[in-house]
Amino acid sequence: MTTVETYGTLADAARALGSDAVYLGGGTLVMREVNAGRAPARVLRVTDPGLAEIRASGDAASLGAGVTMADVLAARELDFLHPVARVIGGPQVRNMATVAGNLFAAHPYGDFAMALLALGARVHFAGGGSPRPVEEVLRDRERGGLVASVEVPRPRDPRAFGFLKVSRVKPKGVSILSIAALLPREGGRIRGARVAFGAMGPTPLRAAGAERALEGQTLDAATIARAADQAADGLDPPTDALATAWYRREVAGVHLSRLLQRMERG
Ligand SMILES: Cc1cc2nc3c(=O)[nH]c(=O)nc-3n(C[C@H](O)[C@H](O)[C@H](O)COP(=O)(O)OP(=O)(O)OC[C@H]3O[C@@H](n4cnc5c(N)ncnc54)[C@H](O)[C@@H]3O)c2cc1C
């Protein structure tokens, strides 16, 4: 039997969490487990409306853990994230699926978390303390407790951020892979390249080889070819019902090249 416990604050829920309990965000994944009889005995939920808050200042935005993909799409100040939120599931999923839940969604999910990784977002946990880079949180999902909010740097030039999702069923199919790139430019050269892939490892991962090929370069055909060549370097794609690891490796460079060409055109 499953019991549902409701708390007024995230801090109270965090204190009540244990190995026999699971936190319920939007529930798109947790409820599947509950319905299949695979969920832990206790399901914890929080009613604090602050968890659904979006706050945007000049160069950063703070997204409460309970902000949904539909909330992101309704927020004009988050327009750089609209292409990402728009392709997560169908309308019903987007109405429920939260930003924090996406950080813990297993392969092949995690498209939004992958974009947060490329953007260099940081995660705030219940109970305060310093925010942790999303990269660290993805690497170590079991530890850290309950997410309170995510702080996302807003790209100064919206054209510096690009996103691409590859799926068999369009527009809402599950990812064969997804890619996000942040390529800020100074004097025409890329400074601080960040490229991330989704569905190319157990969690979203940065593509170190592609980032090296892009850093300090102008975004032209030769640079794009070098980055595409290195696309799968250091990634660990799984085989699943959608694609084999071999296929994912083969097409990673092709799709990265398409995304970078689109960003080159501006
Ligand atoms: C039909 C369908 C289509 C989907 N399509 C996509 C897709 O295209 N792309 C994609 O990325 N995902 C997709 N998903 C997966 C899922 O909907 C999303 O990843 C969603 O963002 C998960 O968020 P949630 O709030 O529903 O998570 P929940 O189901 O509530 O929770 C998922 C996990 O996150 C944990 N969690 C939730 N909130 C917190 C928190 N504040 N702190 C710590 N842990 C927390 C939960 O305990 C649980 O372990 C799809 C799911 C379905 C059912």
C-alpha cells in the first residue's frame, strides 16, 4: 500500500524523506511507478506555491523546482528555453512535468536537464547551502536531497544558445539524442563553449571533444566539421528500443553539425 504525505514546506519534506519514501514532483514518472506497484511505500508532496515561482533578473533566471514545462513556455523572459520545453512530451506531460523532476529522469529522458547543463545552471537544495553545478547533481543523483530551485544564466545574445532534439515520432517522441550548445562570442571568436548531449550516456553529458574543437575559433564550416568529428568523444551511448549505441555514435556528429550550421546562420 502507498501512503501520501503532504507537507507545507520543502524543508519539512526533506526531513521526512527516507529510503522508504519518494518525492512527488509533477508525478509523470513517479505515478507510473505507483500504478505499477513499484513505488516506495511513502509518497511525499509539498504544497508551497513558492516552488512554482519564476524570477528573472538581468543575466539570470531562477526556476522553482515545481515550475512546469508549460510554465516555462508561458514565461516570456525564458524565451531561450522555449524550444526545449516545447518538445518535452505532449501537452498533458508538459502541464505536469517539472524542472526538478527532469534532473532525475532516467535515460532517455532529461532533455531539459541537458539544456541546463549546456547553460551552466546551478541547483539550490532544501536547507540552503551553496548551489551546486547541474553537472555535479547529474553525476551524483542519489545524494543532495530535495531540489528547491535552479538558477539559469541567461545568454546575453540569444543566438549564442541552440537546441536540437532528434526523435522518431515528431514533435513529442522520446529522444534518440538531444543536443544543446552555448557558444558566446567575443570579437567573432567562441569563448566559453559548452556543448551537451542527452540520451548519449546514463545522464546528460558534456561533449568535451566538441567543446575543445570550438573554443577560441570562429564558427565557420571548418570549425563545425572539426567539432562534428569529435562529437561522440567521451560519451557513452546506450542501446535501447529506439537506437543502438553504434547508431547514436554514428549520427551524433551529423546532428551536431546541423545544429552548429543553424547557429552559424544566426
Ligand atoms: C508520455 C511521456 C513523455 C515524456 N517525454 C519526455 C521528453 O520528451 N523529454 C524528457 O526529458 N522527459 C520526458 N518525459 C519524462 C518526464 O515527464 C519529464 O522528465 C519530467 O520533467 C519529470 O518531471 P516530474 O515533475 O513529472 O517528475 P516526477 O515523476 O514527479 O519525479 C521524477 C523523479 O524526480 C524526483 N524529483 C522530483 N522533484 C524533485 C525535487 N524537487 N527534488 C529532488 N527530486 C525530485 C522524484 O522523486 C523522482 O525520483 C516523458 C514522460 C512521459 C510519461
